[in-house]
Amino acid sequence: MLGENLRERGIEAREVKLGANQEVGDALITIAQYGEPCYKFGHKFGTQKVLKQYIEHGFGGTYVSIL
């Protein structure tokens, strides 16, 4: 819906720490930075207020690097 997203069972974005490594299938990833939605997210839902709500509920997600 909004881009390339990865959802892995057992990994909760609210609980991961920066620099943490995690195995996903055969890949090893590291948590590179915390994410927050951009204006396109608000545009998709017809209001920019959704951005604040999304972040306040801890659903910002993370950016990962493949090691």
C-alpha cells in the first residue's frame, strides 16, 4: 500500500534497539534507524493528522540494513 514493507513475526518495532541484529530467513539485518511516516502517508488517508496519531501509538517502524 505505501511502499516496500517487511513484517516479521516476533519482531516488534516498538521493542527493537538501534544497532540490534536480527535474522530474517537467510539474511542478517541490523536496525539502522527509527522511522516515521512522511506526508504521503497523510495524503493516502486524506489528513495529515494521522501522522501524529500513528507516531503517538508507536507504529513508526524502522529502517534496516542487510549485513
